[in-house]
Amino acid sequence: MTTTALELRHLETLLALAECGSLSKAAERLCLTQSALSHQLKALETYFGSALVEKSVRPLRFTAIGQRLLELARKVLPEVAEAGRDVARLAEGHGGPLRVAVQCHNCFDWLMPAMDAYRSLWPEVELDIISGFVVDPLPLIERGEAELAVVHDAPPVRPMLAFSPLFRYESVALMSPRHRLATKTFLEAGDFADETLITYPVPDEMLDVMKHCLMPAGVNPRRRTAELTVAILQLVASGRGIAALPSWTVGNYIDRGYVVSRPIGRSGLYCELYAATSRIGAETAYIREFIALTRTQSLTELRGVSAL
């Protein structure tokens, strides 16, 4: 690649590097391979005749020249994005409702901060969360009762709907540090058989560990439920049972030694989240930006997630 001018995508790369702190995370956020991002950065450095980042430093640090270009990125990119929103408002009219349905309890851990950030960008959008957890929220979109739904796993074929990838995450087994299973390097389905599984009060098909591990193996452990993640972790820490939750919801508790985590299966249990909209909604500027913002913020801030 021959770089002849500084482009917006180059500024986006520099901003992603600054906010993510590493080439690998920045590449995921930009939907690039790490090799492609490195190649783009090298071409920029060739164009300016100087290194832009100190690659051997962790977290990644900018040189003086890189820092100056980063300042430009932080100034220009928000103005470009705001101009894009203004053009969309003129072309499409003001934003309408954005009613969001969620399929999981712990989605709120990343969804609420994203919604707060979004409100300042599209204050005219009537942003709301549909109360309650719906096993299958897709009919709500098809009936016009919601504009967006957060759903698990590979989406089904639905002619009226469009699916946008959000991120991939690992669901891990959680137990007290003193639990007998804490000596294992990973848990198999049979390890759950004689345990009490502590979960949210939702159907089995909404629980990653049941849907992808225990049900296929014919394992149906005893249950205890709790509404809140912190309540589940308190029961686990007290030795009342074990749980399985996304790794990004429990990092602080693991760091403090409150609970310990183990992979589910030798290779781990990995799951996916998608944003579902109508096909018309997928082309609407204010809905597209909500999806892009939640994806970017999650990949930047959530621990243990990766791009789809």
C-alpha cells in the first residue's frame, strides 16, 4: 500500500490504538486482521518518515509525532461523526423510537453504559428497554413492538430481519476456592451432575451452560435461582453451589479471590451475541449507530470478549 495522504481511516486506526492499548484489540475493533493493521501503521510511518508508536512498550505508547496525529483524530473524528448524524437527520428525518429487547440478565452490564453514551449523540431518539426477559424477542421486531433485540448464538434465518454481530465471549464455571472442583483445570458436563447449579430464574434454553453443554449430555443438576449476578456470586462463594456466567461479568470477583473460574470443556464454552433489527431498521442511521457504538464500547471495555 502506498499512502499519499492522511485519510479518516488512518485517524480511526490511531484512535483505536490509543483506546484499546494494543494492536490485537484495536484490530478487532476495526474488523481488521492484526497483520492488516500493522501494515497500515507501517505505511503511515513510512509516509511521515517516523515511528508513530513505541511497539515494545505495554500498554502501547505514542511517540511525539503519533501523539500529534492522535490529537487530530480526537478533534476531527467526532466532528465527522456529528456531521454524519446531521446529514442523516436531514435525509431521513428526526430519529424515532428505539425500543430494545434483551434475552439475558447480564446484558445490562454493558448495555446501560452504551445507552447512556448514545443519548448524548441522538437526544431526539426515544430510547427505551422493554421490561422483562423474553425467550424469543424476534417476534417483537416482526410485529413492530421493538426496533432492536440482543440475542444469543448464530441467528436463525428470518426473511424480515437483519442480524449484526456484537461480540464473542466465554462462559466459565464459577465456584468457591474451597470447592472440590476447584482442583480441576476444566469442567466437563458430568462434573455438574451432583452439584447445585445456581442460575438466573429463566428457562434452560436461555442458559449457555444448559443449552450448549449439559442438555446435549443429558445432565440435569439441582437448581437454585437468584435474580442478581451479585447474589449468584455470594451463593457460590458461600459454597451453596456452582454457577456458569460470562467471564466479563465476574472479572473483579475472580481477581479478589472471591470465586474461582474454570473453563467449561477442554477448549472452553464460547458464545455469541447479535443485534437483531428489521431489514429497514438496519439501514436507519440512528439504529446503525447504536449497534456500532455498543459493539465498539464492548470490545474496548469488556474483559475477555472478541470480535465476531
